[in-house]
Amino acid sequence: MFNPRSETSVYFKKIRSYFHHGLTRVWPCRIVRIALASLFIWAGIVKLLDPKSFAAIISTYDLVPEMLLPFAAVGLPLIETVAGLALLADRPWGLHLIAGLLVLFVFVLGYGILGDLDVDCGCFGAEELDKRAGLRAAFYRDLVLLFVVAPYLYLCRRVRRVASMGKE
């Protein structure tokens, strides 16, 4: 006799097994971690090379007081670079810092889109593409990084930690 419940549970067990194997494999997680770290290191260094341009971009959002612009124009890229280096070295706080930065970026880009600001994203320096289209693309990119890539890395870390506890 056909029992749909048992059939469904078999499929869920198979899917869970594939998902678990995908998270326990070292190389996919490592490649995603290195790619995200490289993205943040690159973005931070590009902005550190030209802090005046980045300060001008920040000022167009009108979110930072004028007297704090130099600190934000140097501090934010430094934090991005350090977070990327920490993630590259597989430090847990690097992923936490990057997730926090992504939340900040999503809110700032969303503010720019909702305010219909004709500004540069500023994500990778002053030479961004079409301004408002660049804001939308950066917003969606950061949403994917925040809600797909970061959780994947958190899950990889958690599954590896649980797997290593089981081996002891």
C-alpha cells in the first residue's frame, strides 16, 4: 500500500543528506569564503587609495556630519579591509563584521534608492556605473551577500564544528 508520508520522508532524508554533504565539504565553503573576503579587501583598498573621492561620495548621501567625513572615509574602508583579512584567515569575528557591514550597506543603499538620490554607490571607488542603476544593482548584490552567502558560511562553520565534536 502506498503511504505518501513515508515516501515524503525518504525524499526529505535524501535532500537533507545532500545538503549536509554540501556543507561539510571543505572546498566549496573555502572558495565562497575566499571570494567574499577578496571582495571586501578589494573594495576597502580601492577606497583607501582615494579617500577624498570616497568622502565626496559619502557626503552626497548626507548621512554623516561634515566634520566626521574624513574619519568615515578612512575608517569604513579600513574596517572593510580588516574584516576581509579576518575572513580570509577564517576568523569567526571577520564573518560577523562583514555581516554587520552588509546590513549597514543595505540600509544606506536602500535610503539612497528610496530617497531617489542621484548618487554613486561608492562601493568600489568613484568610478561606479550609471548612478541610480548602480545603487539598485549594489543593493541587490548586497542582499544576496547578506541573505545567501553569509548564512551559507555560517552554516558551513556550524556543521564543521558539530562534525568535529562528533569525531572527538
